[in-house]
Amino acid sequence: MRPEPLQCGPYRLAFDRTLIMGVLNVTPDSFSDGGRFLAPEAAIEQGRRMAAEGADLLDIGGESTRPGADEISEKEELRRIGPVLEALSKQVKVPLSVDTRKPRVAAEAVRLGACLINDVSGLRDPAMVRTAAEAQVPAVIMHMRGTPKTMQEQVYYEDVVLEIKNYLRERAETALAAGVPGVIVDPGIGFGKNLDHNLELLRRLGEFGSLGCPVLVGVSRKSFLGRITEKPVNERGAASVAAAVGAIMYGAHIVRVHDVAESKTAARVADAILGREAVKTESS
Ligand code: HH2
């Protein structure tokens, strides 16, 4: 079943085809692109490039969430992403998402032009729920065990899909009841999960459809792809595209990717196979 369209600031996200969320990490230490876009000019240029390549959303983050990563201060996070958000909100015509776990960073990011809050801690902090509700901005609720520092220490699930689905349902209901205008759910591939968990989540992604929300999946360049292909992070492009297509076929509505052009092309083909309406066929 197709989720209802989602209003993101002035943008209306319809789910008649797969949406591509381009990743923009303004960090020195992100696992795949750390340091490349730390200078605001480089980040803005990359954001513009991804929008030109067909990104439907841009996800801008100032703090790495890779396993074991240290937290940074609100001030430092805002120093990194503030100028980038401000510039891109004027220069590109796609919704900007802020990838943060900190309510005050999210609130300031919205003021600077973000219209979606992507919280890898799943809106666990009640202040984040209030921030999204007050700003009237939808949120991505992602599942993660613990924090990036501790998440790989506790990787046991009875039924990984059922547990994560129940968690996301509870978080989504809480957020909507508190006045958050819309939610997107994300099983959090690689966040406190081993290879088998990640593969099972992707294989059974369709089960998240019953939550009635758009489903976002981030597989791009992640270490489980390295485990499968034995490729280092800078050689995981093909693996990432293959995994994104797999996720789309199993029910992802949005894929979060570093390689926008390749993913966009692949998503078009996947959408055509799925018979999505937005794809033009000879009879249309
Ligand atoms: N993955 C990462 C960061 N944010 N947000 C959502 N909703 N889903 C994800 O799967 C997800 C996410 C990790 O990837 P990346 O941003 O490339 O790395 P880092 O956290 O090291 O900056």
C-alpha cells in the first residue's frame, strides 16, 4: 500500500516512485566521506551537485554516527551545518533534512531552512518530539540500540523485524499524538545489528508497510556490504546500488545514498519493474 503524501515545508512528497535522499556529511570523521565536505564551500557544492543529479531530498549531518563515534557539542554541530543549510535552502529546490540527535540543533536547523528532522535515536528524547511538533516539521524515526558509541555491544534480538517494527510503531504513535505532523520510519540498517540482522531486515522490509508510514532505508557503503563483497568502503558503489535496489523491491519508499546519480538510475529501473505510476510506459 502506498503511504499518504507528506508535506515537508513547501514541498509535497508523493510516494508514486522511489525517492532518493542524498547524504551530505559535514564532518571530519564520517565512515565513508569524512573530511571531504567539511569546508562549507565544498559541502554546498556537493549539495548542489546531488540536487542536479536528481536527489529528491538532501540529508545534512554534522556529527558522525558510525559505530564508536564520539559526540560533539551543539555549538560545533551547528557551526558545521548552519552555513550549509542556509546556503542550500536558497540554492536548491529540494527539501533539506537535518541528521541530528540534538533537539536544539534540530530547532536551529529548521530556522535555517531544514524541513525534515532525521533523528537516528528515534525521537527518544521528548524534547525532540516537542521540537518537531512546535516547528511543525515531519521526522524520520530510526531504530538504533543504545548510542553510536555502544550500539554494537548489544546485538541480540528474538525476532529482529518484529521487535524493531513494534518499537517504530510505538515511537511513531507517540510522535503523531504529540502533534508531529508526519513520520517516516527506518529500521536503521547497521545500527546495533549484525550481518544476518541487516539481511533479514531487508528481506522482510515489506512487513514495515503495515505501519502505514513511508519507509526509509540507508544501506549506502555500510560495513555489512564490505562483509559480503570483501570490498573497502571506497569500492562499495556497486554493492550500495545493488542493496538499494533490493530494498526498493522489498518495499523501501526512500533510499538514503551517497551516490545519487547511480542510485537514481537504478531506482528508475526498479520502479519500472514494480509498475509504479510515475514511470512512463509505451501505453501511457
Ligand atoms: N545512516 C547513517 C546516518 N544517518 N539516518 C537514517 N535515517 N538512516 C540511516 O541508515 C542512516 C542515517 C550512517 O551513514 P553516514 O551518514 O554515511 O555515516 P556517518 O554516520 O559516519 O556520518
